[in-house]
Amino acid sequence: MNFSVIASFTVALETVGLFEESLAKLAAKTQQEPGCIEYDVHKNSEIDGAYFIVEKYVTYEDYVAHRESAHILEFKAAVGNSFIQPPVVLRGSKAW
């Protein structure tokens, strides 16, 4: 069974450069993780400074390992003050 995540972020416009650079590094490392099937970063076409990530892992445990990885902790430390609202994270498995 696969485990999927959609994470949505909105950052202050003056932090977009730092956020995009940090997110690109995070994506490159995450895409190499065991169990990562998909990790695609998107810019929201309707809101400046808004992004979302579509993630898919082989198992929930693979997702938990990602959440606890050094590169996710580095990302959070680098961009934690960039958010203008809390990130929204949806997690789940296929319904059918």
C-alpha cells in the first residue's frame, strides 16, 4: 500500500529565493530516499510565494523516515521563519 502526502506552503515574498533554494536541495535528497516514489514541487499559479509538494512513498514507515531525516530537519531550520501561515499537510492512503 502506498502512502501519499500533499504539503502546501505560503512564504513571505522576501524569502522566496531562500525558500526555493532550500526546497530544491530538500527535493533532490528526498528523491533519493529508499521508499520515495514521487516528490514533486509545484509553484501555486494563483498565489505569489505559495508552493505545494506532492509526495508518494511505498509505505507509511518510509514517510516517517523522511520526516525524521537530517535533510528535512535542515530544511525546517533554514526556512522556519519564512512562512506567513502554518503549512498545511494532508496525509493518507488510497481510498480504493
